Amino acid sequence: MTSLNSHGPRFAFGTLTALPVRVSRWDRATARAGMLCAPLAGLAVGLLAAVPGVLLLWGGAGSLVAAVASAALPAALTRGLHLDGLADTADGLGSAKPAEDALRIMKQSDIGPFGVITLLFVLLAQVAALFELYGRGWADGALGTVAAAVIARLALTLASRRGVPPARPEGLGAAVAGTVPPLGAAAVAGAVLVCCAAAGALVGGYGGALQHALAALAGLGAAQVMLRHCVRRFGGVTGDVFGALEETAATVALLALSLG
């Protein structure tokens, strides 16, 4: 059990980030532990992404520069994997073709017009939301960056729960699909929601706690809608779908935080 527990975080960091962590086990039990640890990988990405934004703001840069830095670093820390998955999923959904043909389109190395347009507007939305948050102060910007990253990875934990099938017999989607028990997913989700509310209370009291909890629910809700649609269209999840879910949850959570 101790060995398995040590491999869970390694699986999460090794598959969901570009940090130098080697995944030494690739079985279903390790995948389950890894996806339960996914929010921890998000926490690391969020903290690292918040650093340049805060430093730039302290150094006299404007909120827009800080926002761009905090939006760009997560892409670098994942080698653009999730953004690429978002673009491929957009191309697959936009093709309006049967599942087999749509999955073939998603596997192609190029990005089509649906993918380009989706990437453009998602990144614009993230930068605009972070611009609003950093405009309120460094703490709001940093906390929003971290919260969005954690919520985004929690969406992957929930998408790995039992009952969600893989669309292909190979790849990351097949490795993690259906590995997480519902009670485990619910426990992790509850812990993340409590932490989001507590962090929000630090910068905004009761109102901040409520807003961060609602932002988390909004991001997760949007990801669940996307998940259901992808399962209907493709017959299950793929690694690309996971990338799309991550970016969807992060973007909606940031937009919800910016509305306050």
C-alpha cells in the first residue's frame, strides 16, 4: 500500500504536468491513485503560475502583463498538452462526423479551424479574467490562478470515475477511465471545495468564500456538461477530451471569479 501511495502523486505529476517526474507504474490501481491526486498537480502548477504574475505586478508591470504571464506558464508547465487536447476535441466536435471519423480527426497532428478559433477565445477569456483579478490586487490574481488550476485538475478526477468509458482501447483516456470510485471522487471534490472557500475567505471574508465555492462549482459543472457531450459524440473519453475538460473548468472558474 505504501508503494502504491507513493506512485499515485508520481502518476499525477508525470502525466498531467511537464515537471521532471518519472512514472514508473502504469497499472489501473496506480492510475486510480494518480487521478485522486490530480488536484495536487494542479496546486503545484497554479502556485508556479502565480509567481511571475505577482512578481511582475510588484515590479511595476500592469495587470495585463501579469495576467498574460500567469496564463502562459500553465501551458509551458504542461507543454501545451491540455490546450492541444482542447483544440483537437473542438475539431472532432465541430466536424459533425460519426464517432470513428471524429476520433480520427482528433488524432491528426494538425489543428483545424474549429481548434484555432476555440484556442483563441479560451486564451482571451483566461487573460481577460486574470486581468480583472490582478487589477483588484496581487492576492486576488494569485489566488484565482491557483484556484483555477486546482479546479481544472479536479475535473479530471471526476471524469475518471467509474461509469465513464474510454473512447479508444489505448492512450491516457483508456488508462484512467473508470478507475476512480464515486465515493473517492466525491471526497476529493468536497475537500477541494472546502479549501477553495477557505482560501476565498482569506481575501474576501464570507463573500470571498462564497464566490470561490461558486466558481469551483461553475467550473466543474461546465466540465461535466462537456464530458457528457463528448461521451455521447465519441462513445467515451480520450486524452484529448481530458485536456478539453481541464481548460473548460479553468476558464469558467476564472470567469466566475472575475464577475465579483
